[in-house]
Amino acid sequence: MVASDFNANYGNSVAGEKLADEQLDSVKSMQAGKRLIITGCAVAVLGIILYCYFSFSAAFEVPAAARESLLLVGAGVVLWFWGAIKYFMAAICADAREELF
């Protein structure tokens, strides 16, 4: 009888530790997602600024540098989108009492 009580309590503590580890991982993943979202926005804005600079300095002839800055905008959007997916997937697994944003 004592052994069964020990096994039941040990099983509950192991399950509780596993749940706490999953929640900690989801919080870390949410923080990484936030960083990716902010980085993606910054990269996209930098790409837009560079595109405007190169486009307007060329007097309506779009140079190669302006076209390459569009790749920077695309990379920023991809980073932002990846961060948003990572954040929301972790938010689904997170505890409802945690701060989500």
C-alpha cells in the first residue's frame, strides 16, 4: 500500500515537472518569436528606406541597388512571418496565466 502511494505521488510529480518544462519551453519560444517579429519589422523598414533612397536618387531610373533592396524587404517579411508563427504556436501551448505579449 505504501509503495502504491509512492508510485502515485512520484508519477504526479514527474507529470508536473514535465508540464512545467513544456510551459517554460513555450515561454522561451514566445520570447524568441517576439524577437523575430521585431527584427523582421526592422529589416523590412530598412529595406523600404533603402528602396526609396535608391529609387528617388536615380531620377525615375530604378538601379540594381533598388531592386536588391526589395530582397531585403522580402527577407524582413519572411522573418516577421516566421516569428509570428513561432509566437502563436508557443502561445497555444503556454499556460493561460502567463503574459502572452
